[in-house]
Amino acid sequence: MNPVNVPPPRNERHGHLAALCDAVSAEPSLGCGLVIRRGVTTLSVVRKARAPLPRPLVEVGCDYVGGTWWFVWADDAGFIAPVKDVAEAVDVVGRHLADLDSRGTRA
């Protein structure tokens, strides 16, 4: 059992986001790239297919909360899915981008 106040290993965040990037890249309608700002990795995800310019883009982070790694929205740290459920995270992000695209808005 991991106590909540024990910091996680440094490279796990990047590894989890790289795995999510691989899964997102397998989706024909989505594209992504890892971004490192001030030493913290995030994943930028864009909807490719039929999206007008500028295309909706979201940033996904990865946080260690309560002893578990989670994919989170980078802007507000809202939970997307646990890192063990990469397929769910891809689905949530894809649906969110499709919704933004249908409304013609940008995240």
C-alpha cells in the first residue's frame, strides 16, 4: 500500500502519457503530441477528420492522486480515467473533441 504523501517516481507521468499518445495515434480521427513545459509532460490531442480550422485541441495531464495515477484534463485537473484504462481515456477525449467540433468551439 502506498501512503498518499509519498511522491511518485518522476518518470511515470511521461510514460503513462506516452502510452496514451500511442493509443490516441491509433485512432484515425485523432492526432497528438507530447509537450514538456517546465519539466512537466502533457499530451496535446487534436481532432483531425473534417474539423474546420482552427481545430479543437485539448491537453491531457497525468496526476498521482490517492495512490493511483489518473489521466486528467490539464486545464482543471478533472479526472478522465485511471491510467490502467487507456481505452476509456481515448474514448472520453475523442467524445469531448467531437462535441467541441460539433459546436464549433475550442477547448
